[in-house]
Amino acid sequence: MLPPIYSLLTGTPAVSAIVGTRVYPHGEAPQDVTQPYVTWFLVTGTPENVLQGSPSIDRNTVQVDCWHQTGAGVVALATAVRNALETQTHVTGVLLNERETETRLYRIALQCDYFLAR
């Protein structure tokens, strides 16, 4: 089961004010997409095993990448995304803070753990 990242981010006014509904799964945005935008992908999905019976919860580690044309803009977007994620997940780190060489877009990548009931 994939975590509801799209509905969380597009349903958060501070995020949707910046990217609208431009939140894309599988770590990839459409070619020639309007900027700024967010991509995300599932890094791992692990059941929270118990001694007896089936696990009732899965822990999903997700990477959420914020893309923007400016350095200040990507910081504002990443801050809004982090604040939204922290309402439902455990943000565990900032993985990247760079300017991508090919697109020349600024990117901040956040990692979070999403615990989902089965």
C-alpha cells in the first residue's frame, strides 16, 4: 500500500499555494512540467512484525523531493512540505540540498517514515 502523500500535500494550503496539484509519485515529474513541483517515491516498505499473528502496521520510508527555480523558493517549499509531513509522518532527515546540473532546478529531498495500518 502506498502512503497518501499526494492527498496530504495537495490538501495542505501552504504546499498547494506553491505547487497546486503538481505532486508526482515514483520520483518523476512529466516532461516539461510547470515549476515548482514535488516528486516522491517509496524507498522501503517494512511490516512491523509481532511475535504472534500478522503485522497490523507497515512502516514506509518515503523520499519527498522539492523542486524550485530559486534557492529561496525551494527552502520555502521544503519548509511547507516538512510541516505538512510532520502532521502524519516522522521526518527522519534532509537527504539532499543541491542545484541539479541538468535542469538547473534547486532540490531539497526529505525522508520520512509513514506508519500505515493494514
